[in-house]
Amino acid sequence: MDENAIAEIIVDKCFKIHNKIGPGLFESIYEDILFYELMSSSLKCEKQVPIKVEYDGRDFGVGYKADIIVEKSVIVELKSVETIVPVHKKQLLTYLKLTGFKLGLLINFNETLIKNGITRIVNNL
């Protein structure tokens, strides 16, 4: 399954979750529910995945933890904030560069309409 097909499933699950419970909860709750929904769809998922930072041939340890990685190809970064700011998009792009993945989804559940809270970030496409 390619990244776009995976992203479509992720977005559908986000719509389902948002329609059922709406905005206003902690990010960790949305993460747990989305993880459950994705696993129920038979997708291979990991959450809070440590990603190491390598620089100049040296390992500098864990630089961040990905909220959810789906099928070892799409990073899902979840937020429940008033406003997505440019640094959120830059962080996800950096995560994509560090992992070599091509697609990330930045999802802010704290929107009245979830479609306004979904941003696709691509790396080298």
C-alpha cells in the first residue's frame, strides 16, 4: 500500500473520531483513539517511536518520538492546540528528513471542522 492510500485511511479515521467526540480533549487521548482505530483497520502502527539523530556520522541519541508511524512509511503528528504555527510544520518536515519517509500528516483535533486541522507535509516529492 502506498503512502497516499495509507493517508486516506488515516484521514478517514480522523474524521470518524472528530465526528464522535469533537475537539477539546488532550492530544494523548486522540493519539490513543487514532492508534486503536488504525490497528482495527489491520494497519501496522507504532506509537511514541523514538527516532535517533545522526549528524556527521555520529549518533546523538533520541531526538524526538513520533506520535504514530503507520506501515513504516507515514508519520502522524497529532496536536490539540488553538492554532497550528509554522514551527509545527517545520518539525514534522525535520522528522521526515531524519527518517527518510516521504509523507507526514499534521493533525490538529482542536478545530471545529477537522478538515481545517489536517496538513500534509512531504519530503522530497
